[in-house]
Amino acid sequence: MRSLIVIMMGAVLVNNYVLSQFLGICSFLGVSKKQDQATGMSLAVIFVMLLATAVTWPIQTFLLDPNKLGYLQTIVFILVIAALVQLVEIVMKRYTPALHTALGVYLPLITTNCAVLGVAIDNIDASYTFLESMVNSLGCGLGYFLAMVLFSGVRSRMEDAKPPKSFEGLPLTLIAAAIVSVSFFGFAGIIENLFG
Amino acid sequence: MNPVLLAAISVGIIGLICAVMLAVASKIIAVKEDETFLRLRECLPGANCGACGYAGCDGYAHALREGGVKPNLCVPGGDTAATKISQLLGVEFEDVVEQVAFVRCNGDCNNTSDKMEYHGIQSCKAAKLFFGGSGKCTYGCLGLGDCASVCPNDAICIKDGLARVNPRLCVGCGLCAKECPNGLIAVLPDTVKVIVRCRNTDKGGATRQECSVGCIGCKKCEKECPAGAITVNTNLAFVDYTKCTNCGHCQEVCPSGCIFIGNFSGAHKAK
């Protein structure tokens, strides 16, 4: 139980996927303009991360490792995750139209998101058990959610600011992202001190 | 076995399984989109302006399919959309009252001046909170373009500090009217020709000091109007469009020149 909490906290705060490991930056910068969009995207990411881990962990453990095909990890994971998200979208459209309208736009965006693939591969590299992998994925998803919502707040404040012409748009967004990222480094070492 | 062959075969098999799964799923649980809804949706312009009273074009199309809704509610689509919809649903065609937005202020930088320099947030709503805006007249156009930024058709431009509507581009959705903090924009049927371009309710002398083309409430138009369509209330002239005959006499007698005569009918069809 204790180790699960450590993994969870670590994934959300210390090793935040977006702000500390710089994975999923493309969607982080692209969809963080409005808070409701950022929330929708993040919920979809949490969902897909959990789903991807639930499928890729058994594939690695029971299919690739026994046959000494570990080097095929990346390509197989991409293939499986992409197909799975497509399948989920089709099923969702049929059986839960409300959920599809809420998450539908973001699902195809996530199919080959590096954060999702990153979680799947990280779980294997850290040789987590299945339960630990799932907790880690949930933590990473929540960390993404936290980063997105925080940053959408920052961006909505920047809308009202009047920056110099050459900083307008993406340059200012990147600088803001860097500052938010630096603030997250304040969490480094917090886990060792709390649970160590 | 050759390791390259082994890798290729295993990835190929996984890919094949995924492909078959997707193909089967898309056949078995595909959603049948409602054909009537799709065709109705195609008739509508897709501006999602909400002038019909529904949440966007999809909402109106849904309501139309359910029935009991008039087919002439889409102002941007005009008669073209209404004709197509009524043909599709097999109901009687009803004419759409095309509407155009009017800015009821003529205080550009030649006619009025500023009482201060404003360097705050560049939005009319924010400027309005700061001593009623930077202009001398607190009723007039703030000129920061909140209306222009919501216009789905780029029909509004700010020139010389005053919002101006291009009636050829305006579809009459009324989004700008909701946005203006001074309530300057009126969305009226395009048959209307007489517009009082002022909303200042100060007394005549005060209005004069603020703006050279403001309504001073002299009641000349009220007295002279042959149809009795104009009333002056709170130092401001109002036109009753049910009585107005578009004769244009009020414009001739108005000493400050705040009454405007235009012709917008058919601007929609000219598109």
C-alpha cells in the first residue's frame, strides 16, 4: 500500500510527465487555451493511459518476454494502443453518445501521444507489477490533468496581458510553460522526506 | 528461425488481429446517422450563432426533425435556407424577416473627443467600468471592438473609434447586440430605414458639449413627423416603426443630424 502511494505521488508531482519529463508537450501547448477543453483532453488522457497500460503490460509480460521479442516493444505498443483507441471510439459512439461527444474530439489526438506510449514503456522499464503499473498510469494521467488545468489558468491570464510584439503567441506560451515547469521542480525530494 | 522473419511475422500477426477486430467492430456496431437530420443540417449555414433560439445549428436541426418548430427561424440563412427546409419537411414556406444590426451612435473621432487616455484592458466591457469609458460621452461607442470580435462574419469594423456594420456581410444573428456594454447595437428588420444614431439621454446642452452629432432632445422631429411616429423621451428620439412611413422628413429637420436614413432591404439577397 505504502509503495503504491509513493508511486502515485511521484507520478503526479515529482516526475510529472509534462512539466518534469517533457512528454506530451504538443497537446499540452495545443489544447491548454481554454479550461474546459483542457479538462476534456486530460480526462481522455487519463482514460487512455489506464487502458493502454491494462493492455500493454500483459502483452509485454506474457507475449514478448517469453519469446525474447522485447526489442519489438515500441512498435507493438504503438500498434496496439492506436488500434485500441480506435476500437474504444467506435464502441463509445454506439453505446455512450454523451461520453463520445465529451471525449470524442480528443481521443484520436491521443492515439499516438508520446505521454501515453511513455507510460506504457516506463511501467515495463521500472519492472512494476500489474497493480503498480495501473497506479502509476493513473498518477501520470492525474499529473497531466494538473499541469493542463494549471497552465490553462496561466494562459487565460496571459490573454489579458499586452506583451511586446515579438513575444506574442507561442514564444510567450513557451516561456510561461518553462516557468510553470521550474515551479514543479520544487517538489523534487518531497517523496524521500515524506516517506523515506 | 531467422530473427528478422520472426519479428516481422509477429508484428504482422498482431497488426492483422487488430485490423480484423476494428473491421468487425465498425461493421457490427456502426451508428446509423439520421438522414433527415443530416440533410436539415446541410440547409443551415453553420454559423452556430443562436439567432434561432437553439444551441447552434445542430440544435435547430434536431428541433426541426422533432417537429413543431417553424422553418423560418434561421436569420443568417434567410429565405434560401427556409425554402430548402420547408421543402425537406413538406411544410408551407414562410418568409424570413431578414435582420441587420445597426450601431446607434455616430460619435467617431471627428464628432466627439476623449476625456482621458485609456491604456487598460482593450475591451469595451473593461473600459466601461473605468469611469464609463474614455470618451466624453458615456453612452456612446467605446470603440474597442467587443462587437467586432464576436461577429461570425467579420461584418463589423472599427473605424475612427466607432463600430461600423457592413450590412452586406451582416446576417442579423444579434451576437454583437448582446456584447455591447452600452446597448448601442439594435438588430432590426432590414426594411427599416430611419435610425436615430444616438443613445445619449443627457439634457441638450450637456449632449452638445460631449458630441456634435448627439440627439439633444429638441423635439423638432416629434413635431414635424407627418405620421406621428417619433416620440422624444428622456431627451432622446425614438421611432415607432409600425407608424413610420420612411418619408425622411425627420432627417431634414434634425438640427444635430443624428437621424440617419439608409436603405438595407435586399442586402441579404445581394450576397
